[in-house]
Amino acid sequence: MFLILGCLLISSRAEAKNDSIQISILTCSPGNEIYELFGHTAIRYHNISKNEDVVFNYGMFNFNTPHFVLRYIKGETDYQLGVNDYNDFISEYTMRNSSVYEQVLNLTPAEKRAFYWALTKNYQPEHRVYRYNFFYDNCSTRPRDKVENLVKGKVDYQLDDRVQTFRSIVHEFTKGHPWSQFGIDLCLGSQADQSITSREKMFAPYYLKDALDKAVVETGKDSIHNLVLSSGFLFKSNPNISVESGFPLTPIQCGVILFIVVIGVCLYEFKKNKIYWIVDVVIFGAAGIGGCILMFLACFSVHPAVSPNFVLFVLHPFHLIGVACMVWCLKHNRRDYYSVANFIILTLFLFSTEVIPQQFDKAVILITLSLLIRSGMYIYFSIIKKIK
């Protein structure tokens, strides 16, 4: 009898010890750098009895890695799990004025032990590095997967029936950062405009946060409990702190300026009866360089949702050769068939934007119109004017 009571006492003390452990999901609000725009998710392990408080962070990467930019473009960037002291972690986001929201998970002592064991094993050098994937394997999806795999039962999320796409969610977080949004929009292809599931939306930390708040765990036929035990802000950002603004003009404003300049140059050329080809070397050259990047992404990158990309009908590497042909035909009094082909392709593109399964930034339309008008000028001077 005494032996049984002793075992029960030891067991209760062990349970109490494990109850002093908290596993929680931390969600950090977006920053201003392009890699901070979508926020961040981390896992906090807090052992009150042992005064241990650390944060497991799946968002660690090294800019100094050889060929980092090239590897990132190709989709071959390696991220890794890092471990930070909680006070250092919270101080970093406090200094950045980014809110940190905590969701303490409703776990049993056994689940807490399993969680900590899995995280420490994952932190071992041979396991900590992983191949980052912006939409499907990132700092938000990894904690979600850990929760689902280690909780005894089925995690049931409340369905988010809003029709959304990867691009629409990206736009939510790039609002107020027009150049970042423009650059990402150029790189994302038509796959980014397909409807995504509630689970796929959790690539964004704040969508994961909302999903966890409403999630329940089904451990049996009639046994259901909330996944999150408690939640609240560890730090709330100060909205009165101003942020330095970037480039004063937006992509649309630059597109309008380009369009006006092109119209002005064309009118002047009509007046002087002469093509100023240096303008086209700059415009088509820039379009060709941009097209090289997009072509590389579409053909060689393993990033999801970058191919097919219909922007390649507007910005493509052939402009680099085409502008040379345009100038050569002009100087040697030859018919410019590249301009004819480009004019037809761009015209078809403009009339097809409503049926192409891809959303285009308004600045892309302005760029298309500018390239179309310049191609039209070469058609006029190299072909139509001769016929007259």
C-alpha cells in the first residue's frame, strides 16, 4: 500500500514539474525589409521550474553564404533552425517596433516532453538545415507541422472559406511597399492566381495565428479541446513611431512618367521626321534585362508559382537582340520585322489581359503601352512611310 502511494506521489510530482513547462507559438508582426514584410513565426519553450526560456526559430539564414543571391533566385536557399534566448529574441523585435503575440498550446505533459525532444533533435547539426520554400516550407509551416505531428489527436482548423490566392495574400502584406509588391508581382506567374486551401494560406504567419486561435484537437469520439490554452501580446508595437519612406515615386507613377515621355518623344520625332533610337536602346534594353531575370526564374528556378509567367510576353530577353535589329534596319533603310512582330504580340497581350489567368500590375500595362508605341513608330518610319 505504501509502495503504491509512493509511486503515486512521485508521479504527481513529475506531472507538476511538466505543468511548469509551456510550449507556445510566437507570431511577430511585419517589419520593413522585404524578408520581414510577412511577419515571422517561432516556437517558445519556457520551463519555469528550471528557469529555461528559449525560442526555436526556423527563419535563420546567412547573407554571407556563397552565391546567396543566385541560390535564392533559383530557389535553392537553405534555412536552418536556430535557438535564441527569449529575452534576446523579444528585445530584437521590441527594438524593431514589431508586435509579438503568444499562443500557449494546450498540451499534456507527455506532449510537452515530445515537443521539446523533437525540437532539440531537430536542432542537431545534421538535422537543423532545410531547403526553404516560400509558400510550402518556411518559418510558419514548420511550427504548424510540428504541432500537428506531436499532438495526440487530430488538429481541426475552422475552414476559411474566403476565395484567396497566394498573390492576394502577398498583396495584403506588401501594401504600403509598392516597389516590393511590384517586384514580387513580376516574378510570380499564373499559378499564384489559383485559389488556395485554408491550409495553404498558413504560409503567412498571421494566417497561421488566426487558424490556431480557432483550432480544436479531437482525441476521441466525444473528446474535443481547444488547441490554444491562452494567448496575448508579449509586446505591442507603438503605431506613433514613424518609418522612413523609400523611393518617393511608385511603380505606377514611374509607368505614367515613362508613358508621357514616350508620347512626347514620338510627337517630337514626327515633327523632326527622325527616330531618336537612343531612347529605344534604354527602354528596350531595360525591358530585355528584366526579361532575362524572369526567363531565368521561369526556366531554372524551383520556386513555386513562378512559371508560367505571362509577363514574359512583355519583358523578355529577345528585346536585347530586337532593339539592335530595330536600329540596324533604321540606319540601313530596311523593313523592321521585329517591330511588326512585337507590335502584334503586345497588342494581343493587351486585349487578352482579361482572359489570361494571371493578375498584372498596372505598371506592367503602362510599360506594355510604351513598348507598343515605340514599336509602332519604327513600323511607321521603316515600312508605312516608304509605301507612302
